[in-house]
Amino acid sequence: MTLKLRLTIMQFLQFFVWGSWLLTIGAYWFQTKQWSGTEFGAIFSTMGIASLFMPAISGIIADRWINAEKLYAFYHLMGAAILCYVPQVNDPKVMFWVMLLNMIFYMPTISLSISVSYSTMNAAGLNVIKDYPPIRVWGTVGFIAALWTTSLAGFETSAAQFYVASAVSLVLAIYGFFMPACPPHQKSANATLWQNLGLDAFSLFKDFNMALFFLFAMLLGAALQLTNAYGDTFLHDFAAIDAYKNSLAVTHPAVILSISQISETLFIITIPFFLRNFGIKNVMIMSMLAWVLRFGLLAFGDPAGGLWMIVLSCIVYGMAFDFFNISGSLFVETQVQPRMRASAQGLFMMMCNGFGAFFGSVLSGIMIDRFFMIDGHYHWQGIWLSFAGYSLVVMILFLFLFKKPANEHAYTAGK
């Protein structure tokens, strides 16, 4: 089996685990359990809380002490056990702690999967900028496959979605133990205590442009969690309206939302082209503009005559996600030395899926309950327009503050 195929399978399974429940837990929460929006915001904040420290700590461990692929496999083994327990939880407060534990083990596997990919590809002499996106696209295919499995099996409002995720996580744990070895880097005799502890990746904040990049990673991480948390239940809410209740978007919303991931697969493949022709800064600006369009289209869409807006918002999502998250990981790869690869990717994950997800989830839950709950119903147009305005402000700030990196040729030359 070739290295590219092995990495492809790893990416597919990695995001199948997440896709089995991420977009449908809202339907399970609101439709089946009938728990509150504020409590749900707290649940979605668990990935943010876990990402505040676990990806960075795991990156340090992988760079200094334990093979990255073994650490990766162990985390998925623990995640499989926790996901299998989730359906037994009947208290939203207990659910918070169980999902937090699950996220503590899952979130670092995202950055570790990137580190394993980059490390093994570099060792094999492959071109990361050119060859990684076509491999990573299969992660999105896995996410789509999981969404369709959950939706078509009738698991969108069922606890069965967590059993599916648990089974796949177990398979991935076993698979991970047999991935190519990614040993820790040898410690230098002249290394400082800071470097020996694996904390030198935090020195990236000394560079103003890198510090700005991590700040905007946090701000866009908040936008990502908003669409993940509320997209599915937004469509489910149309079931209360007779004109929409039997439409495909309401009966199988996960299928409609999976268009986002289909779009993601297409945009991932175009990343080398856009980086080569437009450079990293312009690609990231395109991502932010796409977030504005994503939320704006959802604000005016509906499952009938406005279905085209919902579908178009899903298509735009592919650019919104890929052009910052995937390009961002490539940007980090070109800015750091190999000895801090895993910890730098963990730092990126900490800012995006850590601080960004945490503040985005908690604040949006509070804001929605306080300002957009009218007569017991969510005012979705106001919710989506507020998110669109937020994304527009982030884009304008990035346009004027972030500078093109000195090694822009690394992208324009496709290296």
C-alpha cells in the first residue's frame, strides 16, 4: 500500500468519526432531548475548551517524547470508549462533561493527523503544498459519507449516531498503530530548557504577522462553530411550518448540509492553484468573504422557493472553510522548522478550534437566547445576519492589518 493511500484512508476515517455526529447533535439535543440553547452552546464549547490546551500539549509530546502516530491511535481508542457511553447520558450537565472528555481526546487528533501527514510526506520526498490537498480532500469525503449514513439511516435525532462514531473511532485507533513511524526529534545538546520542553512554538507570537495570523484563526474559528452548531436545527425548525414540513431540506437536512462538504472536496483540490496564482493573503481574504456570503444566504433562504440560497450557501462554505483552515495549516508548515512542526500545528488548532470555538459557542448561545428568541421560536434571519456582519468586520480588519509573508514564493512557485 502506497504512502498516499495510507494517508488517504487515515483522513477518510478521521473525519468520518466527526461527521457522524457534529452536524446532527443539534437535532438530537433540541428535537429529542429538548434541552436549551444556552446549554447547547456550552456543549459545543467543549471542542473549544479541549482545543485550548490539548492540541498544543499533544504537539509538544509528539515533537519531544512519543511517536505522533502512536499518540494519535491512543487518543482515538479513548474516544471510541467515550462515544459509546454518550447515549447513556440523560442530564445536560453530565452531557457537558462527557462531551468535554470526548473532545479532549478527539481535537488533538486533527492536528496530529496533519503532523503525521506532513512528516511522512517530507520523509518520502513528496511536495506537501502540491500533494497534501488531494489527500486531505478524502477527509471531507469521509465527513460526507458519515453525514449521509447518519441521515439516511434515520439517526439524525437518535443516539445511534454516537455508536456509529464510536465504531469508526475504534477502527481508526487500530489503523493508527500501524501508520509509518513519526518519532520525536532528537534534542540538541545546545537546546534551552524552553526548547527541551517543546514550548518554542509559542515564540512564533513574537513575529507580529504570525501573531495576527493566529488572532484571525481564532476569529474565524468562531465563525466555523456557528455554522456547525446551528445549521441542522435551523432546517429542522421549518418542520413547524406546513408549507415546508415535507420538503427534503426538512426531512433530511443533513443531506442538504452535506453539499457543504461536497463543495469542500472541490475547493481543497483548487488550493495549490489559488495559492500559486493569488498568494496566501488573498486566498484567506476570499475565505472571509465566503463566510459573509455563507451566513447572508442562510438569512434569506427557505426549504421551498429559497432553497437555492441554502444550496448556494453550502457551496460557498467549501471556499470559506478550505481557504483558511487548510491553507492556514500549509502557511504554518512553511513558517516553522521541522522540529516544532507538531507543536506549531497544535498551536494553530488551539487558536482556531480552541479559543475561537469556545468563545464562538458560548457567546452565540447566550446571544441567541437573549436577543433572537421570540415567543419561544428562534429568529433565524436575525441570527444569520448578525453572523454575516461579524464575518465582514473580520475580513476588513484582516485586509488592512495582515502583511504578505516574506516567503510568498513558497506558494506562488508551488513549492
